Amino acid sequence: MSVKAFELVPAVERDLLMGDKARINVECIECCGKHLYVGTNDCFIHHFLLEEVPSQKGGIKYSAQKLQQKYLGLKKPVAELRAASALERLIVLCDGVLFLVDMATLETVPSATGSGGAKIKGVTSFCMNGNPVNTDPFCVEIAVISSRRRTVQVYTVYEDRVQLVKEVTTAEQPSVVSLDGYFLCLALASQYMILNYTTGASQDLFPYNSEERRPIVKRIGREEFLLAAPGGLGMFANAEGVSQRAPVNWSESVIGAAVCFPYVVALDQDFISIHSMLDQQLKQSLAFRDGHILQDFEGKVVLASTKAVYVLVPLPLEQQIQDLLSGDRVEEALVLTEGAQPNIPRDRFQILHRRILQQAGFIQFGQLQFQEAQEYFRKGELDVRELISLYPLLLPPTSSFTRCHPPLHPFADLNHLAQGDLEKVLRCKRFLISYLGSVRGTEASRASREEVDTALLKLYAEQDHESLLDLLASDNTCLLADSSPWLEKHSKFFALGLLYRCNGQDSAALQLWIRVADGELQDSTRPDLYEYIVDFLTFCPNLDLVWRYSDWALKRDPKVGVQIFTKRSSGKDQSGQPMPDDVITYLEKHSPARLLYLEHLVLERRIKKEKFHSLLAVLYLEQVLSLLEGAPPPAPGQLSLARERLQALLRESNLYRVQLLLGKMEGCDQLLLERATLHGKLEDHGKALDILVHQLQDYSSAEAYCLWASSSSSQGAACRQQLLHLLLDMYLGGGAEERRGDLEMAAVDLLNRHGERFDAVRVLSVLPEGWSLQLLKPFLGRAVRTSVHASRTSRLALGLSRAENLQLLHDRRKKPILVSEKRGCHLCHNTFSCPDVVCLPGAVPVHTHCAVFPLTPAPGPYLHPAYVLS
């Protein structure tokens, strides 16, 4: 694919060079700065001054001024010219003689006195060392091909003499040479080779027939050469003989080559071909007839036909890149940009590279290649607002952003890009959602957080995207003034409420959500919006808002609305929390909610406050009394459930006002069980059991009462036994004649179930004489087992106590008792022969056998345990 990389500009026209002399031809050229030297076939050197001047088209043209010309007097063509600017000398090859000429006067430099001379004879070709190894700044190094067979000589050239450094021989006669450092690259008769002239090491490269076509050896960089290879290839080779670049495919009739990075310029008889070193593609081709010289001088490519001289002027790199981008040749533009990096200052390259990447991204974006576009945008560190600005109305009106100039793309906006294609518009919006989501929160969007978040909100709302709520729930910088109309337009009222919250307008958010919950506004985002409002008020630190909007929540559903107060923090830190007394007062007009709140305080939080317990008990009682009145008739099970809650509270709480509740129950014979519990709280157990036994005739409840009342007593088992005896006496104390049998059976059941808890002797003393042992067998069995168990337990405890006492006496003897062969036994009076002894009371040691079979009665009632000493 073609690209305009160079322009061919005339430098020295024919008339200026030779006038009316038709037979004069250009043989060689040399350029040093603004100075151009031309060698002709009539043995003249022409000296021109070239000035760059801008052309009317914005390019460059050259103005040539002929300074002088000099006839060398050899009547042979000037074969080669090389400038040594540090010496102010031209190195000239003419008629096989290499000599020096003054650059200013073109006079031949005479040899220095006593030196080897300033001429070298028998030279067929030479080159200068582009990477000299001599550190002397006032000399240059050259390599010379001698007309003597197979010889290459290396010289050091001074301003008035030359000095031989090295002479090497080759297997074949070389025809072309190039020198870099210590390395010679040679074109022999049949092949190319690399030769280190100091070590003699050589490396054959590839075969080449120099008789069929002209060989080319061109130094293009440090230890790297360009060679004309068979098959019309331009091969690259380094000093090690390795090719690190792909070859370029040029014409087989190439007669000259040069490098102007990143291009390889090749000249044949009719054309100039320009290939890229980066992708090896042909980029440009220029017609050029009768061309026979192509040289590059410090980045300037100069060509010559037989009659004139031209300069191949490279177009600015930016222009070449923009031309490629204009043709949507993104990859080529990037390859060219990155390949030119070594030749561009770092800061300038980074700016250029970022811009090219951004332009490439917009080209891919315009082709809907979104994945590639996103990658280019990321690498080019695109200001995301450049992309947002393509979408109408997405940038906030308050944004100070202006598009890059010159522009990165040709699009006015998204409508211009899509040309009415709605599907393309939709795809572009989906891409922007994805891209903004990926850059949000990164360094790339730090300077444009408001624009990014606001644009995302608008796109989410318009596309009904699920991430809208996530955006508003996160830390965001969406602009309220610009975003709220957009959310209202798309009926995203719940999201608008969240946006109000983000901007500290909780009251406005609640008002809006309440309108949605009441059906005044339509938004299906949250079907559970009422529960959400309750949760919001639950955790809202602003108590003014809580008091203001809780009434609406409680009217709608007291059971859910009361959670505003029941789910609030109950920890030690109560700052910012409503006081329970204030809540109870607030809930007076919401009776069901007040009851639920009191249950929360008393039953869940276990607050020990008489006021709360008494009020809850009164509310329970009033609820039961209301249900007992039967207006309206209660639902099945409702009354029993209400009584169970009341009874449970009466049993478990000790903080309510008992007399108050008894007064409210006065005259209600349907609440006898509750009254019995209240009498139990007053420790009036006789009255409580009387109600249960004689009024309710509920013997199981009476038995359960005894166990319950004793469980909260500090006396424990004694209190339980006392209550059970009281109940037994009530059973046996009689009553109505028709109930006597039932009471006796209840007494028998009580004894048989709790026999171990009664005082058996006391029970036997009060039992009627007519009761059979068979009837009381379970009771007697339990009583006997309990008595035997108690006796054995007491004996065991006594034994353990004695053992503990004995151990304590034993532990008191801390001082050791010493025995020896000089000490005798207290019983047998014989001395001790072994350490096995026992100790009598009083710390008296005796033999073990004497203690077991004493000769005389030992003092004291028993032997005391002894220490066994070793």
C-alpha cells in the first residue's frame, strides 16, 4: 500500500552544473552540511552551496549557488569523493590515485615533509569508517581496495598525510567495501563476507555474482550493513553475520541504496523504490530516469542523474502518519510511529504516540470495532470526555471541557457517525457504558469524575440498566442538577431518591419515595419500596426525619412500621437513638405498634423497668378482656393465644405492679388462672392453690404452680416441699362431699409422682388409715429409695471428710525424720539396718515388722502413717 514519504526536489539543475557543455556527466557526489561537491567525467570538482527555502506549497525546495570549480589535471573522471569535515579535506579518488583536496579552495594538499605522503596509488575503491576506533578527533579512518589482487588496506588520514594501519588479504578480489569499527564488509567476486581486520576472523554471508549485477554494500548503523542479495532482495547483516531484520524485496536491477529511517531507498534505471524497514512493504515509488548515483549524507538522501543532482526530501513524520490514518491504515501508522521512536526525543514521542493511539481508537470506534478501540483508548490515555462529548447531552452543561485541537476524529457527534442507524447508536451507547465502567475510579478518570459518573447515570437510566442502583449506592459524584431531570424523564424515581440521599437531601428522598409507594408516581424498580423506606428510617441518624415520617409507615402497616424503632441499635452507645419513653408516648395513637414495641423492650431487650413491664401486662390484660367481651367475636384461637401471652408474662416477670392487675381482674371469673399467678407473686400460696383446686378444679395446674413458685424461691427444695405439703393438705382437707373422691385421687397421684420430694414421715402421719399399701406403693418406693440414698450419701460424705482430715494431718508433717545405723527402734531397741521404717505418733521411727507385730502394746489407739525414707 502506498504512502507519500518523500518528495523529489531538484538541487542543482543541468544549466548550473555544466552550462552548454553537453558531454559533461556527473560521476560522483558528496554533501557536507550545506556544501555539495560534484565530481564530473572531465576531471573537475564543482563546489555548490545549497540553501533550503520554503516552497509555495508548504514544502521545501533548494537554492543552489556555485561557489567554484577546480580542474584536477588528470584527464580522468573523478571516481569518488568523501568529505572529512574535521580535517577540512576532501578525499578524492581519480585515475586510481587517492589524494587530499582542501574543502574551501579545492587545491590539492601537498605531502608533509618527511611523511609518507598524502597520496595512495593503485586504489580501485575506498570508504570511510562510520564508527572510527581511533580516538584522535583530527584524523579519519578509511578502507582502501588495492588494485593489487585480493588486498584491502586500512589507513588513518590526517590533514596532510595518510598512514597505513593494517593490510589484509582476501580469497577473491573485492570490488566494494564498507567499514564499521574493526569490521570490513566486502563484496568479493562470488560472495559477501564480514572480516575483522584486527583478528583476521571472517564470516561468509551468502553467494553473489558481481559480474552479473552491481554489488551493494551499505553501512546503515553501528555494526550493521545493507547488501544487495540474489533474487532482488535487500538483506541486512550485522558484524556477526546474522540478519536481525527481514529483507526487503526490491528490483533485481538496483544500482544504489540508502537508508533514511525507517525507509530503505533503492535506485534502478527507471524508478526510485521506497520500502519500510518496519514491515518490509513497498510504500512509495517515484519515476527517475538515467539515475546512477544514490547516497545518504547525515540523513539527507541525494540522487544524481548524469546531468543533474536531486534531493529526496522526507515528508514530516506526523504528516506521513496522518496520511496513513486518513486512509484508516491504523496498524501501519502505529508501526511507523513506534519504529521512529529512537529518532524522536522522548517527551515529544510520548505526546505523538498517545495522540496516534487516540486517533486509532476513534477510527476503530467509527468502524464499530469496540474492543480494539477500547484498547487504543487505554494505551493512549484518552481523556474520557473526548468520547463522552460525542454523545449528545451526556456532558454536563457546567463542564469546562473542550475538544482536542486539532481534532482526533472527523465526527460531529454520534448522530453524525451513525447516519440515522438506530442499531449503531444503541451499540455505541452500550460500548460507552462498558468503557466508562472500566475507567471509573481509575487514574484515567480522576480529573473527570463528575462527567464520567453523570454520563453513566444518564446511560443507565436511558437503557434501564441494572447497574444504575449500584452506581448511586457507591461513592459517586453525579451532578444533581443535571441528573434529576434525566431520571424523572425515564421514571427512575427510586434512583432519584438515592441521588437526593447522595447529596444530603434525605427529606426530599423520603417524600419522593412515599409518593411512589402511595401510587402517585409510577416506578417498578423496587416492589418492596415500603419495606425499604422502613429500613431507611430504621438506620437514619436524623431523629427529626424519623418522627416526621414514621407516622406514615405506622399507618400503612403497624407490624412493619414499628421496626423503625425495634431494629434500631440497642448497644451501649445510644447517642442519636430515641428514648424508649419518647417512643412509647409517640406510639400511643398506634396501639398495635405500641404493644409490639413494648414486647421488644421487655421480651427481647430484657429491660428491667417496672413501667414497661406493667404497661405491657396491662395491654395484654386489656386485650384479653376485650376478647372476652366478644365484640367483635374473636377468631378461632385468638383468645387462647392472648391468654397464653398474658400468663407467660405474669409468670416470668417480677417487675409489674401486681395489685394494679388484680384490681383490673376484679369480678372477672374467667381469669382465675391469671389471678392465681398474681397471688403467687404476692406469696399468698394458699389463696392461689385454693383458686386452682376448689374454683378451677385444675389439679395439674395446681401441681405445676407448686413447681413454678418454688423455682423462683431462694429456699429451693425446702420451698417446693412446703408447697407440695400445702397442696396435699388441701386435697386431704376435704371439700364438697361429691368431690372428695376426686381430691383423694389427686392426692394419690401427687404422692406417686413426687414421692421423693415429700417428708415421708409427715405424709404417713396425715394419710387416712383406710388407704391400702398397694395404692401408695409408688410413693413408698420413691420415699424409701430417697431415704436410703440420703443415708448412704451422708455416710459417704462422712468418710470423705475423715479422709480429708487425715490427709490434712499427714500434710502438716513437713519436717523429714532421719534414721541411721546409730539410731535404734523404739519398740525392739535394735538399730536400723535398712531404710524401711514407719513412724508412730510423735514422729517416732520404728521397724516395719515391729509396727505390724509389736513386742509390746504401742501407745495410742492406732498407728500413724509413716514416711518411707530412702
